[in-house]
Amino acid sequence: MAESPRPTRPDKILWFARLERRFHAWRERGARRRGRTPALTAFPGYGSERWVRVLGRVVIPPVGRDKGEYAGVRGWRSFAAVPVASAEVTVQIGDTSHRVIADRGGVVDTVLPARLAPGWQTITASVEGGPSATLRILVVSDDARFGVVSDVDDTVMVTALPRPFLAAWNSFVLNEHARQPVPGMSVLLERVTQENPSAPVIYLSTGAWNIAPTLSRFLRRHLFPPGAMLLTDWGPTHDRWFRSGQEHKRTNLDRLAREFPAITWLLIGDDGQHDDALYTAFAGEHPDQVAAVAIRRLTPAEAVLAGGRTVVDDHSAASVPWVSGDDGAALLDRLAEVGVLRGGTHA
């Protein structure tokens, strides 16, 4: 008889993923026995005048927190919430109700038909017949021709995310009051939205959905323009110990290109991770949908904490404007020089 092949690494990770699901199921049963009930944490979504992308997560909030208070949980407490797999969520859009099912991590990410006016709109959703949560949706006008996709870590917020210990400290311990914005980035994004009032702003990050409430408060506190948030779910998949942050960004960039074919995007990132390579690939595949690329250069200290800089290619011959700078003010000036914005910091 032929000898059975040894289990491969993906098989082991699949086993670990099953163990994670069982662990969360055990936590959910215990929480329900103690009288805790699920709640929906809503994230800012987006859509067109004909559909909306609804984003949220079904969790059982930490002990001592009521459902309505979960949005204020900071640091490690947001990771103490119990995700509810396959929870049934009722989404109410006007007079129409939609039944959707959360994934195994409790994440709701679904597209539903809707007829809503451009701008920020609200819809409601509930779990297991409980109190309704309000979801904010950025409805993009059919006339929009310009939009912004911005990275978060070390682009709008100083985090040094690639270093595991610093990433853990930032995610589990610090709250939004202790986090520092990248100088000038809120001014840059505010200028972009002032000159392009119908432009959607999308914050695309490899951060976990658990930090969404903290990130929302940080953006408000430091006067960044409101926008939809596309984060990810930590944990193992069928073939990885952890989800690929690069794949998460690549998938969502391609999705935005398909959903809004008439929009050209200003892509903003930094040279501490893989933004340059991701944006290069996207610009090569969708040259007519990129208005410009702006890459923030990390300071020497930030580069050390981030594990070094990514080598930035020579984009002098690129078909789209490609600029770099040390902060938001420098990027604003460079974008004005190439004609993407009407005026720089001295306008």
C-alpha cells in the first residue's frame, strides 16, 4: 500500500482555523449563558445611487459594557468582544428589510439594492430582533469623477505597524488620545475634498475591524474628512496563519475600480510597507482610473521602527503623476505642482 503523504502546511493551518472557530463558539455559549446578547457594531460604508455596501460586525460586547457603549471601547477591550459567527442581521433601507448573514468572524460585508441620494445617509440594522444600530453610508454621486483612497498606518496615523510589539502596543493598549497624526495629512485631505466636493474618501487599512471605533474617533479628533473604512479580519484562513494585508488592499482597490469605473482615484500611502508596489500594479492595470499617486516618506526614526523603507521605483516615466514628500504639506505642494490640486500650502 502506498504511504500516505505527510500533511502539508496548509492542512495544519486549516486545523488551526477550525480550532479558532471552536474557541469563539465556546466563548459565545458562555457569554449567552451569562445573559449577554449580540450587538452590531456599524462601520462607515459606501455605495452608489442604486446600491450600498453595508459593513459591520456582530459581537457580544465585553462584560460591563452595554450594547450602545461598545463603540466607546478602547484598546484591548475591543478585542475582548466575542464575535458571533453566522449571526442573522436585519438591515432596514427605507421601507425594505433585508436579511443577511454574518461570516464566521461576525463580519457583515454585503451589497444591497438601495435608492439613496448622494452624500452621507443612514440606514438601520438589528441582530436577533434587538435594538437597531445606525449605519452611515457614503453614497457616491453618479456625477463623481474624482475620489481618494488613503492608507492609514504611517500615512495618516503614526503607528510603525510592521513591528509586532509596537503594533500590539498601538492596537491593544493605546487609545486615540495617545496616537499621533502625520503632520499636514488632515489639511491635505481636507483640501482635496474642498476642491472636489463630490469625491468619496476611502480609508483602506490592514488594521483589524476591532479598532474601527478607535480609528473613527481618531479621524474626527484630528479633523480628517469622514470616509468609508475598509479594514480586515485578523486570524487564520484555510491556507494562512494570518490574512494577507497586501491581498486585502489589492482586492478592494480592484473592487473600487469595478464599482466606480468613471472615477479616477488619488492614491495616498507611504514607503514603509507595500503601498508603492500595490499602487504601481493598480496604475498599470487601471491607468485611466488613477489621477495621481502620493507617497509619504517616513522619517529616519519611523523607518527604523517600521523595519526599513520599501524601495520606491523610479516613476518619472509613469503615465500618471507620482509624487512623494515627508508630510502632508509637502505632498499638497507636489500635487499642486503636477496640477492635481489648484493650489499648494501657500495658495
